[in-house]
Amino acid sequence: MNDGTLTMTPGPTAVPDDVREAMARPPMNPDVDPDFASYYETLLDKLARIYETDDEMVVLGGEGILGLEAAVTSLVAPGDDVLCLGNGLYGDGFSDFVEMAGGNPVSHSIDYTDGFDPDEIASLVAKNEFTAATMVHCETPTGLLNDFDGILPTLQEAGVLTIVDAVSSLGGTSVPVEHIDVCLGGSQKCFSSPPGLTTISVSDSAWEKVETTEQHSFYTSLEPWHDPDFSFLPYTHLVSNLYALEASIDRILDEGLTSVFARHEDAAEFCRRRGNELGLGSFPETESLCSPTVTAFEIEGSATTLQRRLQDDHDVLVATGLGEMADDILRVGHMGYNARESRVERTMDALESALG
């Protein structure tokens, strides 16, 4: 791939120059440098502003999947019943992590084009004693954004801990963190930082459950990050990645969350409109379920061919679907640095030519 390639995938995203330059700074030694502690605390304070929360923040050294596994491993004890809400690949996949932890996943899976019915969730909660519930805010493989406003308060009132994968939405659209116990983000999505870090907010209720749950892992556990026996961090952190993440966070805070969210909405609307003009239907069809960070177009049986043509002939890299939908969906990521009409326009111009 040459330097002229426009990367419009839904993560990892294109990384701005100033973020890459921040990563090239000489790294502090996080284990012995006394200045690192204050630097790290300042970084967490800035991150909490993106999350719009007062909950404790944690940054793990590993890609976003680490956060999904760590959250479940830390909160789920053998025999715990866990409600796994699934209307996409990642939502359904949470049940695997629950089983690995010895819990009992109670899967509520619906069609990948539908949103969840709050009344159905309330009924499930009333009939069962769930320890926790897992769900995905933005299903990146299909471009679906879930509305949890009618679900999270119900779970919270019932004392059900909520674990939400917001990896591909956090920093690009509003996330209802005030009703979430563990909210997961990733550096390589809307932050437009290099892959390598998982960001997490953890509520007091979640920490209480972590403390009373026997841990069978170290690296995939949140407990060491809250353990007073550790003077500061449980392992040597990825300092250069932290520098890049801070630069990405500063970009968002300097612009302002309201402006950032509006920019994502505008880019998404422009992308879908151009797609519709080309005769492409968005997945899902219901506009209110379409994510402002990624658009999925239905391209039955030819997504892989189009993806290759876009890259070979136009230096534009997009993504296809995942799993059984690999060749039926073409995905344009307009998140973070890529949430700009000029970048979406070049992508859609190339797609128009490739379809022609």
C-alpha cells in the first residue's frame, strides 16, 4: 500500500500526522520516572471528558477485544447468569466470553437489521436473576447503532451490571455512559490512534463485583488496576501508544464533542445519500439504526471484488462484511479523522467509478 492510499475502513482508521509525531517522542520509563504518574493521571482525566463520566478510567495495553474479555472475566463468576443481547456478530460473540468465565449466557438474539424492544428486555429481567448484561453499541460489521436509552435504566434499577462494547462509537457519537457499569473503547476507531490500547470506564458497582469475584487471570483481569498492593500500574505500559492517544484526545477536546458528533452525522448522511444515488441500499434499512461512524452497503456477492477494484484502481481502501456476510456487504468507515465530507466524497466517487 502506498502513501497515497485513502484508508476508509471502520478501524483501524487513518492516523493524523500530529498523532504519529506524538508517538515518536522519546518515551518515559513508566516504572521509575516520577513524572509518569502525573502524566498518566492527566491523560485519564482527559479521557473521562470524552466518556462524559466521573467513573474511574482504565487504559489496558492491548487491542479492543482485550477489553471485552477482561470485562467479562473480571465480573462473571462460575454459575452467574448473564443476559447477552445480540443483533450483530460482536453482540452474539459476548456469550463465548461468558462461557469461558464459567458463566451461563442467556442469549437474546434478534435479526441483524432490528433494534431491541425495551419491553422484551424488561420482561426478561423480571423473569430472571441476571448478574450482568452484555451488549454492543455500534455493530461495526453491519453499521448498526443501538439505542439503549430504554434498556439501560431498566437493567440498572434491577441491579444488573452492564458491559457495553462502544469500541466503534465512543468519540464519534453520544454514548449513555451514565447508565453503563463497564464501557469499552478502542484507540484505533473514533480516536484515530494506532491500534494497541483499550479504554474502559468502571463504575463503583462494577468494582465491588470485581473485588468479590475470584480472578483466574492477571492480564485479562481488571482487578490488578484496582489493587492497592500495586504502587501504580500492574505492568509496564505502552507509553508511545499513550502519547498518541493523548494527541488524539486533545484533537477531540479542542474541537468540542458537539462539533465532533455533528461532523460524524454529516459525513454519514452524505455517505448514505451518495450510496442511494448509486442504487445501493444501506444495511440496516432503518435510518435511525444507521451508525454515524460506519456505513454498510448491501452488495450481494460482489463486495470482495469491489473492494479489490477500489484499492487497485483508485487507491481507496474500504472493508467488506464479516462472517457469512463477507461478500455481501461493503463498509465505509467515516469515523474519527475520516469523518470529513471531502474524504467520503473521494471514496464514493471511486465507488461510483468501480460500479460503472
